[in-house]
Amino acid sequence: MSYKSILLHIDDDPGCPARAELAIRLATRFEAHLTALAVGLPMHLPQAARAIIGPDMELQYASVARERMDHLLAEFKQQVSRSGFSSLETRGTVGDPLATLVLHARYHDLVIVGQHDPDGARTQMHDGKRFQELAALTSGRPLLFVPHAGRFTKVEDHIVVAWDAGKEAARAMTDALPLLKLAKRVTLLVVNAERVGRHGGEPGADAALFLTRHGVKVTVMREHCVDLDVGTFLLSRLADLDADMLVMGAYGHSRLRELALGGVTRTMLESMTVPVLMSH
């Protein structure tokens, strides 16, 4: 198993060039085809307002959105040309950012997106935090979230897998296998195993055996978290372990017919300090 097609989401966030740098590096490492996708927001107005402003204003707005996309994709192409990478495709459209990303994600092995920056200028290409949350729960593909601050030129030296023996964690661990096989070191982190009855007699042992059979060098670490919530505890352990990347399941549930994130998933999306690969 390898990543042969990678989708990179391009937007106007200041952290996008660093995200693109990581995408180019991974596509080069896996000899994968890289597709860059930029989606411009259409004008959202009530029908009555549309009748007042007329079609010319809508067309002008769409034209500005396309110019912004073209500019971002042109900058990305320049970045790629400096790297020497060649297996590249760019796509730009005006439409619903989430629906468009999900549509394109279904035909790629890995999707790379940026973390929402709550303190930064609001992007004009999607609706912020909710975009990332719903992408994690609806894309049907592993998403690699890249923090909005910092440069991440490597992610495979030390990878931590958050393991709770659930189906989402199993999906994420399998989806991350190409990266885990490259890693110099993998830590399978089991937190509060005594609170979950599905681990078996030796929590993490079967998951470690699964990874070992795939050629992954893995160490099991069992931890107990009492005073902190699990999401905050994970962030602390990532720092202590000097981890380059986290692999975890994206947990969600339905609340009044609206998808909502579980607490650990939301904490990681809001406060990640290293790239996080999530699957749901």
C-alpha cells in the first residue's frame, strides 16, 4: 500500500505555503500524483437581494473569486517549479468549498488541509473551523491536517498513533500505513485502557502485532490520564515524546441532525502542534 494520489487544499491562509511544502515533499517521497484544489466562495444572498443587485454584480463577484484562485494556484506552481517536482495538476472552481473538497477527496489516497487559525484573518475561501470539522467527518478519506503556524519539513521520524481499539482508530492506523512504514520510530499510545473494555487482555498488543507484520517499528506505551482531559493529555505527551505527527480516529456524532465532533477530536483540531492524520 502506498499513496499514489494526494490532494492538497489551497486557500488564502498565510500558512498555506508551508502546507504546500509538506505536500510536495510527501508526493515526491511516494512518487505520487499531486492535485492542488482551490475553491472560491460564491456570493451568498437571499433571492430578494439577488433581484436588487442584478446578475452583473454576481458575475463580477465570481470573476474576483476566480482571479483570487488563479493567483493562489499560480503562486503554488512557482513553489512546485522550484522544488523540481513534476507530477502536478491544479484545479480551481467557484462553489461550495466543503462539497467540492469531499467530491475530489473520494478519488485520492490522502488529503492535505490546513488547520483553522482562529486568531488570523478570516479566509475568503471557506467558512473556517466548521469546514475542517465537517471535512474530517464526511470526506471518506484520511485527512492530514497541518498546523497553521510553523514549518513541517518532515513528519515520519517519530509518529504517535493514538489507539483506543475503536473502528475510527483502526481506520486511521490502516490509512497511515505508508507513513508508518517510513517512520524511524512509531509509538502506539494507549490512554486509560481500563475505561475501555474492547482492548483485550494486553491493551495495544494486537495493534502492535498488526503493525509489526507490516514492517513498522513500533513501541507500545500505556498511560493513565486523571487530571486532564484526554485531548489535552495527548498534546502534552506529543511534546514530551518529541513527536513529528499524530495518527488518530476522527470521532463524531449526530446532534439534532447536525454532525458534531467528539471532544478529543475537537481539541486536536483546535490546538494541534504537529500534523495530525485523521480518519473517520
